[in-house]
Amino acid sequence: MNIGIIGLGFVGLSLTSVLASKGFNVVGIDVDEEKCNKISNGISPFFEPDLEKTLKKGLKKNLQIKNDFSLIQSCDLIFVTVGTPQNKTGAIDLSIIKKAMNTLGKNIRKSKKQHTILVKSTVVPGTMKDVILPILENSSRKKAGKDFGLISNPEFLQESTAIRDTEFPHAVVLGGYETKFIKKMKLFFTKLHPKTPIIVTNHQTAEMIKYANNSFLATKISFINQLSNICQEIPGANVDDIARTIGLDSRIGKLFLNAGPGYGGSCLPKDMKALIKFATTAGVKPTLLNAVEDINVRQLEQIISIAKERLGNLAGKQITILGTAFKPNTDDIRDSIAIELIKKFLNRKVKITVHDPRALENTKKMFGNKITYEKTIRDALTKSQCAIIMTHWKEYSKINNNMINKMRKKIIIDSRRILSEKEINADYQAIGIGKNK
Ligand SMILES: NC(=O)c1ccc[n+]([C@@H]2O[C@H](COP(=O)([O-])OP(=O)(O)OC[C@H]3O[C@@H](n4cnc5c(N)ncnc54)[C@H](O)[C@@H]3O)[C@@H](O)[C@H]2O)c1
């Protein structure tokens, strides 16, 4: 079976590498020539644990990476994994996927194969039926369901565990009309993931499942952040003990209950905004979703007010940001809360130094010489008047009194409570722990 994957980002490259390493004939296609060259040489364009190892394994088998859409004609299965970002209003921007579908349609027009097209990109309900299907039918001059299959197949992987999540997904969703293509795909995924439940439904439900998933995760984060803010007003209260305990209740579950500076990353913020826009347009007032977003925005403001409380006027102050990646074990800074914080501080004329074990290069691409970059935590803290821990990198748990020795003012705001158990000789404020008044 020949498999094509269109778009080699976090989702596409993880899938490409996993399928190729398992011995499938795989063609990975991306518009970015430089990216294709890197990947062909076994180099991942971004950091993701185990990705390069899996990619190299795949390259030793039957994997081709090219900026050449015509290769898709030989593929039985075609996964579409291009980006679906947000536009300026927060609504979903479908321009990238529309373009990719048009090119795909033109390419399958000439082919005699009955391709099955699976869309993994996150799209709002109705997009498959009302946007993608007509584009594909027009550009291919073929009929969906008869000449080619079109299936919604949302992706649930998390960056930092993308390879494991691709190999062992918690669910496979197949959305579309009950045709021979769905039956074929049910068989394919049963063999690929024997232990994973397969949910067959229609397009619009499959599309909504993905938004339900991400908006629920965002809701859990805002919920614990709200509790964390209450804890801060109760001397000695600790949000982690609360999260750990309620997480033991299987009706609640322990994941996504880490209080912090708010949710960021390439998915939750954009998917929340897209769902809010979609609901509003559909005539439903998204009261809960709006509250979840509102709590998220306020969470960052809270960190800024703690810094102001301690430092007074922030202009000209030297602040160190520890962690710019949106989570540990990735170099992805897309919609990272730390990046948002840096932008807000720069507007207030704060002098910023940053440290991140993986994401310094991406941070440099964004801020250039507007801020200072340090490779070691110690250097990043030297002469600093306040350090703010933003990402839960395990490196930050090593911070001790010796390392903060050269800070000009020993003020630490710890949004992840990494140092809460340590004896640190500093004005230390952990988010989610009530200070004795
Ligand atoms: N990143 C995640 O954690 C994650 C998880 C689940 C779902 N998703 C969804 O999956 C989709 C992809 O996300 P991502 O993070 O992998 O995106 P990404 O931006 O990292 O990668 C998209 C890739 O598509 C390529 N591309 C753009 N136009 C193309 C075209 N016409 N033909 C071929 N390639 C093209 C880009 O060059 C890029 O390499 C999005 O809809 C996202 O919401 C992402």
C-alpha cells in the first residue's frame, strides 16, 4: 500500500516517520523545499523527542520526501496535515488547506487509482462538506464516495509525545459517508492500532469531536488556574495537593490540572477562538468557553501585576524569563504564553533576558536583538532584578542559592511551583500557593 502525506509539520512528519518506520511505502510532500531537503537527510526541522530516530529508521526503508505533488498519484491513502491557523478575528483561516486541496484535486484528476483522502487538519464543523468536498470534486472532476474517498480523521497527538501518540492513539475517528472507503480504512486502522477504539461517524461530528477535545482540555486548565488564584489568597494553601487529590477521582482524571500561567501552544488557543467564533455565528452564546478564555488572559496579567508589585515601575527593569517553549520537551513557541509575556514586557520597556534549553533559536527568530539570550541559567540570572519561571523544564528544578547569587534583586516568580519545596533565599512567589500574610 502506498501512502502520501501532505504537509510535514508536527502532525505530518510524525505520521510520515512512524508509517515509514513500520515499512509502508510513504511519500511525504511539503511546499517548503528547504524543509524537504533537511528531512530527506534525516534532520527534523523542529525538536520532538524520538522523531529523528524514527525518521532515520523510515528513510532506510521506503520513504521519499519531495516538494512534488505529482507523486501523490501513486498513493492509495493520502493524509492531509497542513496548518489551519486563525485569522485576525480569531476565526479559522482555511486558505492553506483550500490551496492544498485544489492542488491535490488537480493531481488526482489524471490518476486511475481510487484514492482515499483523510483530512487530519483541524477544521470547524461543515468544512469537509461545504468547502473541501466541492474544491476536490471541482479540481479533480471526480465524485467523492464513488471515484475517491473523503474522510475526516482528526488528530489528537500532543507535541513532546508526538511519536508515542501517533503509534498509540487513544482513539481513531473516521468521519464521512458509509462507503467502501470507510470500510477499507476501518480495516487499515484496526491492523495498525489493534487496541485502539475506532469511532465511525459523519463529517460534522468528527470535526466537532476535535474541538470538544481541545476545549475540554482548555476548560480543565482554566478551572485549576481559577482555583490556584483562590489558593493564593489562603495562607499556606497549595493548589498541587488539591489537583493531585481531585485527580485521583476517576470522574475527574489527573491530567491537565497543572496550574500555571495559562494555556498556550499551536492548538488550544486557536481552536478555542475558532470554536467561540463558530458558536457565535451559529447563534449559540459560548458563555463557558468565553470564561475559559477570559481566565486564561487574566492569568498572564496576574504575573505582570506580581512583577509590578515587587519592582514598582517596570520600565528599564531587568527581568529574566526562564522558558519560552509553550511546554517542556519541545522547541515550539507558537502562541506560547511566555512569548506573550515578553511582548507585554517589551511594550512596558522592560529589559529582557531569556533562557530556554531548546527554544532559544526560535525565540531569536521572533525577537532578534530586542532581547538578550543566554545559554546557561546562571548567566541568564546574572544582574537580573526578577526571574520568572514560565516553562516546566526539569533544568529549572536545579536552581539554588548559589545560582541566584549574582541577581541584582532576588525576586523569583515561579508560575510552575518548581522551587516551592526548596529553601531559596529570595522574595519567592509561587503561583497557586497562598503566602502567609
Ligand atoms: N501540532 C499539534 O500538536 C497538533 C495536534 C493535533 C492537531 N493538529 C492540527 O493538525 C494540523 C497541522 O498542524 P501542525 O502543527 O503539524 O502544522 P505545521 O504548521 O507545523 O505544519 C504544516 C505543514 O504544511 C506545509 N504546507 C502548507 N501548505 C502546503 C501545501 N499546499 N502542500 C503541502 N504542504 C503544505 C507547511 O510548509 C508545514 O510544513 C493543524 O490543523 C493543527 O490544528 C496539530
